[in-house]
Amino acid sequence: MTDSYTQLLEWRRTELASRGLSKLPHDFYRTTEGYLAETRRTYETELRGNPSSGKGELARQTFQRATKVARDLIDARTTKLVSAALQASLGGSPELPNSLPEERKLFEAILGELREHRRTVAPFLVPEEAAKAAGATAPPSAPAVVPPAAPAQVYVRVTQGGRTMELGPETLDLRTHDLLSLPPDRARLLVQARVATRLADPAERRVT
């Protein structure tokens, strides 16, 4: 039967050679803690009774080496747990093959903290939060295009008759004192040519 120290060495070797978590007994943490505690009691008892005891010194060295092996093994697994939790927080699979109950609990806690951290300080990296933000900041829909209103008509009084003016398909004979309602450009031409004078818009006249 393999002794506990040799078994720890084998587990560490397998763990360091594996990309994922290697398979361990379900009671690994409990039995490892018990083994190290028992080894420590042995060397302390032996050295207390006989400081030069070879058995006590061997037990002390075994305890120190076994503690280091266990630390290496557990640190390697913890590093893998943290990496897996980070990947899961980015959308990866939350599955964690070969994890022990104690490790699964740690994994879930780290994953929860990472998700909350991203949701709090960088919500734009969280799909559902980004969608909410996009909806809240979406630009308003463009207003309906309103066709420009027809230009206002300008009222003029003809001061020099005897002339004609093309107005669309019609030809107007201008006579002195005629009152005309014309588009602004047409009215401006008549005024500039001193053929007519502009009058105030009847709608703008003050009612007395």
C-alpha cells in the first residue's frame, strides 16, 4: 500500500502535468490535513522526549516536505480554478471537471465576484447590460420630413402700366394702379424695375 507522503508526491506530479484539474479522492483535503497533523504530532512528541531522536528528526523532515508538496498541489489547483472562473465570467463554460466540493464552492464565489465586478465597473462588457445601455441612449427617431411651405405672396401696386409679365403659363398685362399678389421673386423684379411698389401684407396691417 502506498504511504501518504509518496501518494502526495504522485498527486502533485499528475497535477502539474495536467492542463485541467486532475482527479483526486473526494476527501483529499480532510485526509491530507489529518496526515500532516499526525506527522507533526509524531515529531513533536519524539523530539520533546528525546531531542536527538532519529525517528523524531525523520518525522520533522517528512512533515516539512509533505507540507511543501501539499502546498504546491493545492496552489496549482487554485490557479486553475481562478483561470476557469475568469473564462466562465467571459462567457465560457461553468463546468469544472474533477473539482472537489471545497473547490467548487471557491469557484462559484470567484465567478460571482468577477461577474459583479464587470457589471459594476464595466457594464458595457456585459451583453445584457450593454443592451440596456444601448436602448437608453438610442438617438431619437428622425422627425418626419415636412415639405417646405410655398413662398408667401407679396402684394404690389403697379405704377407704370403698359407692360406684360410672364407668370407661369399666363401672360399678365400690367396696368397702372393694378393691385397684384405675386411670388417674392416676381414682385422683387417689378419693384427693382420701378414698375411697381410693394405693399404691406394685408394680414400684417393693424386693424383700427
